[in-house]
Amino acid sequence: MKKIFLIILCISALSCEKKTPTSPTLQTGFWRATLDVQDTKELPFIFEVKENGTLVIQNAEERITVDEIEIDGNKIRIQTPVFEGYFQGAFSEDGHQITGDFIKPSLDRVVSFKMVYGDGVRFRESVKKPTTNITGNWETVFSENGPEETYIAKGIFKQEGSNVTGTFRTTTGDYRFLEGSIDGDQLQLSTFDGAHAFLFTATVTDSTLEGHFYSGNHWKEPFVSKRNDAYELPDAKDLTYIKKGYDGLAFTFPEADGTMVSLSDERYKNKVVLVQILGSWCPNCLEESKFYVEYIKENPNSNFEIIGLAFEYAPTQEKAFKSIQRLKDRLDISYPILLAQYGDSDKKLAQEKLPMLNHIISYPTSIFIDKKGEVRRIHTGFNGAATGQKFIDFKVDFDQYVKNLLAE
């Protein structure tokens, strides 16, 4: 009788025990994410969740590893690498969907998103056979009917079947790794790199592209392109220069510890110095910085120095330095990055900080100074790996030019 009583008591205790619901997890495999942009359009990108819990964003050949992921109950926060933007969302009951907002605090921008598990297709599969193949070079004008905002670009694309990859090069850099497809005569391309969310849509013919460029949900502009395999943009070395009446480049800006750094410091005398104008929020600057880090590791030389001048849109000096340090830590940057401006990344304001330059039209911009302290070259913008041969040619030219300055 006693045994029966104990059994009943145990069963009763177990039946009264509360079952804690299992928290959802970011399941391994492919996910399709979409950001809501203008005109009821969605900007898609694909990421893969690995066994180690990291996720990898995919844009054509580009792979971006994200390892700052926090899950609390059914809530999730995904912090993009280096940049301040993050996804804040909630899982569905089955854990196969996440909805919420992509937030960039300093710019006060919020974009709704949805992530769906088990879907690895960027754009819905083409229904119609492509009417043409856009492989090649395209002479492009953005905002053609707005003179104050008009700018030129070069489209570089490769098409296999319905799939298209490539980029637009501009005088200030490239529009990153674009990936998409053609459905009949409708082209769609997108990229998401943690900072920039770009969508391009266009109607295509054998010789023209005509459509719109969307950046997040805050920007939209038209563009037109015509096939032109011989087209080239102006030389990036001819766009920015020292104005008449100035002897050269001069500045004094602080490091995070308050130390003021100037080109006239003993550390930089009789050395070749590269001054990098950048922003921690800028993907092209990030890619350029990766190249510089790799270069100085592979080509150590005590007579070659790099100084970064950061123009940050973070609202306070403290937050700006925090963003700079995050960039330095993530990329293992050993050279100093000074805070030239915070609260705004406007290029006109930036030019006021360096009045000897005719203008600053791009982040990044690199200024080469020889051992005598003379500015020898200013390279506007950065065309990264998405530009293919252009990037390869740049690396060869950069190496040779630095070595020539060092040999003088």
C-alpha cells in the first residue's frame, strides 16, 4: 500500500511540473531575407547558417560572416560586422520565419524585414526565357534629368542563362557585388553587405537598360545604360588635387586617447605616407582597409606609413571613436585612424576640414605623399574585388607606385 501511494505521489508531482517551452534557434541551412523598399518592392538576399552558429551573407562571389547573434526567448538580434546596423526581430511559432526591423541608429533609419528558412533562391525563378544577354560593359547615367544629381557609371555584367552578376563602377567606387536574374526583359539585381542595401530593376533590350536604383527605403533614382564595350570612366587619379596657393596637405586630428597627430610629427618625417580618407560606415572603405592591412603585412617597410582620417556620422565623439575602434579590431588595423569629423559625413563639410583639396567627392580617397612631404598622387574612390580586372590592375599599380616612391 505504501509503494502504491509513493507511485501515485510521483506521478502527481510529474503531472504538476511545468514544461518550459523550448526557445527557437537559428536553424542551420539557407535562409532568404527580404527588406521592404519603395514602390512595394522587396530587396532579397541569401544567407546560410553554419553548424557553429554563425551566418554567412552571400552576394555573388562575396561572403560576409556574421558572428554577433543574440537570442532571448523568441527575440533575436543580429549585429552586422563592423557596421552599426542590426536586425531586431522575433521568430514565428515554428521558428521558420523571423520578422522585424533593420535599424541604423545614427541615421535614424528603420527598414522592415522578413527571413524565411529553407529558401535559397534570391529572386523567384524566371518564368520567361531572357530576351537578351547583357554580358559586357554598359555606359550608364544615373538621375539623367536632374542636373544637380546626375552622375556617370560603368555597368560590368556577366550573364549565364537567367543568372546575372556584376556591378556598377562610378567615379567614387563600385556598387558592390550585385546578383540577380533576368525574367524575359526584366532585370533584377540586389546586394546587402551590412551597411548598404541596393536593388536595381530595369527593362532590357539588346542595347539598353532602363530602370531604377533603390537604396534601402530612403532613396530611389532612375538610370539608363547603353551597351558600350569601349566605355571608360575618368581616371580616378585626376579628380581630386591640391588647390593653387597651398604647399601641400596639412592637418591635426585626435586619436581616441586624445593624442593629436599631425603630418609634421617626427614619426612621418622622411617617409612615404599614405593618408586614407574614410568612414567606418563605408563598405568601400572597409574593403580598401582590408587591402591596406594585407599589403603592409606582406610588404613591411619602416619608411612607409598609413594614416586614416575618419569622417563619421555617429552623433557623438564617443560613439564615433567606438565605431573606429570596432573597425580597427575587426580588421586588425595597426595604423592610426584619427577622428576628423563626427555628427555628419557630408563631403562638403569634410572638404572644409581639408581646405587644400579642391573637393572630397568620395569615401574613400587616398593621398600619396613622398619623403619630401609633397603630395604626388590622389586616388579618388576604390574599385574592389567586384570590379574584376580593374581591381587586379589597381593592386599591381599600387604596389609599383609605392615601391617607386620608397626608392626615391
